[in-house]
Amino acid sequence: MKRKKWNYRLYKAEKVRQDENEVMNVKEKFMRFMQGRYGVYGPDLLNRFLMGMAMALMILSLFVRRDVVYWTAFALLAYAYFRMFSKSYSKRYAENQAFVKHTAKLRGYIGIQKNMMRQRKTHHIYKCPGCGQKIRIPRGKGKIAVRCPKCGAEFIKKS
């Protein structure tokens, strides 16, 4: 009777295949669990805001040492997860739309400020003394006469 030689490489390869199958099974189970839930397509703006605020408050609670800050962060995180796992799609969508509506002006202002900061490297932004219109002038052109496209007023500025 010949004894089979035990091959470590074959054993290791079989073990890796078993581990991959277990991971796939867990992934499939989670996908089935998330079917029909609001968070299946990723976080919306309200959930991202809630998660960001929760993380900021948790970091703040490390320095402030107040239980109120920590528990507020925990409540925000719990609400974000509740929204993510909720099957009431229409209610979560309505909540997000209300949040988007209430924060539209602030998000628009922040977007404009980001755009202006990005342009400051290559352009000067001046206001017309006549009408207040913002005018963008390229940097590095010396003293130039600027004509306002809105009111037609001319003024001299250094670029």
C-alpha cells in the first residue's frame, strides 16, 4: 500500500478557494439583504452630511470631553444608518429633497467661492465702480484699461 504524499501547495490553494467562496457567499447575502432598501445605490446628500457631521463631532468629542457631543454624534450616525437600511424609499427620498432644498443657497455660495479661489491663481477679479459687475482680468498684463461689458464704463487697473 502506497501512501499519498501530502502536498502543501495543493492544500493551500484549496483553502484559498474555500475562503473566496465564503467571501462571495457573504457578499451575496448582503446584496440580497440590501435589495429594496434606500441605501443600495449609495449615500445621498443628507446621509453624507449626517455621516460627516457624526465623524466631526466624534473627533471633537476627543478634545472637548463632553458626553453630549459624543451622544449627538452617535445619534446622527444611528439616524444615517437607519435611513440607509430603510425600505421606505419614498419617505427617505422626500427627506433628502427637503434637505437639498433648504441647503441650496449655501451649497451654491460655497461652489462660487471655490470657483473664485481656483481662478485667483490665473486671474484678478475686479468690480466695476459704475454698476458693481464682477470682471475677470488675466494676471501679468500690467496696467490695463478695463471696459465693463454691462455698463460700458472704463477704468484702469493693474493686472
